Amino acid sequence: MSGSTLAQVLGAGDWLHVELDLTGVTDKPAFMDRCARALDLPDHFGRNWDALADCLTDLSWAPPVRGRLVVITGWREYALAEPNDWSIAQEVFAEAADRWTGTGTDLRVVLALGGSS
């Protein structure tokens, strides 16, 4: 698959590629809004940590796929502006990824260290 994009390669394996771009995000409401849009969270998403955890650990609202790869870009500004909330966000994503390990519907979350993916 030389020359293919990450999304194309993942799609060929029935994986969904999601880019969560946090560029310019400096507070929790903006973080939750970006999550809602990028992850296409359901309308009932309550825009708080518990609601994010619930949506990521119960994917009955989402189309079925073999797996999901969430690539978080532009996260450093948020991490510096809201270190406590950034720590909570990492914990929520890590616990959700752990929840789906070995289930046949994997969830992986990676932090991009450079620019966009």
C-alpha cells in the first residue's frame, strides 16, 4: 500500500481513523467540543469527563468497525494550559483503550509529537 494514507490503510483493515486536533484548545469546554466533533459523539454526550468515559467505553452508538485509532494532534497547548484536565483526559482515553483490548473492537489512542498526522 505504498503511497496510501494512514486512513486508507486502516480502512482496508476495517479500522476507523479519527484525528482529534486540539490546536488552539486551552480549556475544558473547547476540549469537549473538539471531542464531540472529531469522535462524532452522540447528541446525549454531556461534555464532562464521565460522559466522555461512558461514550468511549460503550460504543453502541457508533458504527461497528474492527477497531478505532484516535490520533491526537496539537495537544501540547492544552496540556500546558490545563495540566490537571489533560491528566484526566489521558486517563479517560487510557481506560477506554484498556476496556476494548482483546474484544475484537480495539480502540487505540496515540499522541502525535509533530504537526498534523
